[in-house]
Amino acid sequence: MRNLWVFINRYSTFFLFILFFGGSIVLVVRNNTFQRASTINSSNQIIGSIYQQVDYFKGYLSLNETNLALARENAALRALLKSSNYDNKVISNVIRDSTQQPEYSYIQARVINNSVNQKNNYITVNRGARHGIKKGMGVISSKGIVGIVLNVSENFSTIQSLLHSDTKISASLAKSQAFGSLVWGTQSSDPQKALLRDIPNHVKVENKEQVITSGFSLFPPGIVIGTVLETGLSSGSSFLDISVLLNNDFSTLRYVYVIVDKYSEEKEALEIQNLDND
């Protein structure tokens, strides 16, 4: 103890310098907008790099499982190719419709940090602004909905997970096409279950019926979200609360796809005009 006291006393000037220097940096960052923004962006880059290094190690632990999932997805995509279809028609001339253009494209990203056991869960991926990702883009995986891009730095992005109390996705029942809002955490914090709300109670809902994206939000129509687990009337309401078993297992999420909507800015501008007219 005496030696420790002697050591502190001998280098007290140095320790006071570190203390005051650290305090001055905190004050500058807290009271200046530019310095605060620069610090946040720098910390995002540093933290993202750390997450990425940790993820490299974690990736080896689940490499076989990841490769199997990618192989299954590639097989499913190949099945959708025109060359995979059996053609029994005799056609002498083929006219190609040049007016049909793809509305959506996808940016592949790898999950480098993820949470599933919080009230509000977030995901970090190794793609950012320089890869074409912007705030507000939808994110999916090979098994369903993942979430919405929240913050973007040059090389990394954070995603507001579907497992977040503020996430709301427009979803519909596959057979009736009745649509409502898919939310999570209102009745249960189970990462495998969500709630489909605002479905009129006259709609016939079948057990294990598929729940898909409606196409009225950030996501293309028809993406499978999960299956109906159970239904019940909301207390004092004329709408159904439908428990949905999610396709995605967020605890094993490794690769995601960020959706690029070619016409998103045009649609947003048009909807803003509608609001201005009101």
C-alpha cells in the first residue's frame, strides 16, 4: 500500500493532466455539434470494425450451418430461373417486352452484431453508404423480414430489427389478402413470435396460413414472414389479434439483403404532395 501511495504521489502531475485533458475533450464534444457528430461517426467506424473482427471468429463456429443455408437459398433462386422451367410451347417468334423493368435490387450484407433478448433489438451489418445503403431501406433474409435500416456510416449500417417495439410492417394473410400491421413485443418478448393486428374479425383465418408482406410498405409483396399460430378477438374491438410464428430465427442470422427500391424517392415525393394537399 505504501509503495502504491508513493507511486501515485510521484506521478500525480501526470494523472491530473490525463484527468483534465479527458474532461476538456468531453466538454468540447458535448457542447459543439460538429465535434459531437464527428465523434459519433468515428466511434461507429471503430465499433463497426471491432464487431467485424469478432464476427470473423464467430463465423468459423457456424460455418457449416451458414454454407448449408446459402446452398439452399441458391437452389431456390436457381429454381426461379427461366431456364429451369419446362417449355412445352411451340413458338416461332419471341417478342420481348422492353417496358418491364425491375423495381427492386438487393445488396448483400453480413451480420456482424445482433441482439434478440432486449425490448428494442438492433443489428449491425458490414455494408454502408459507399455500398449504396440509405436510412429507411427494408432488410430481408432468405427466410423473411429482418428489419429497417436505421443509421448508416461509410462502411457499416445499423438495422432496427423486426424485434423492436417501434417496428411496424404492413402484412397480409396469403389466402384472403386481408392486411394489417405486424408488430412485436406487445404481448410477448419471444423472438420467434409476432402479432398481426387490424385484421377485421369477419375474415376467415386458417391455422398455419402463411403471412406475407402486403407490398404497401418498404418490402416487395409476397415475401413470407411466418405462419398463423393462433387467432383471437381483441378485447372490446372488432379486429383480430393473430399470433404469428416467424420464419426467421434471429439468433442464427448471418446474411441479409438490403432492398433498393428504384422508385422509392418518386413514391415518397408523391405521398408528400398528398399530405400537403390535405
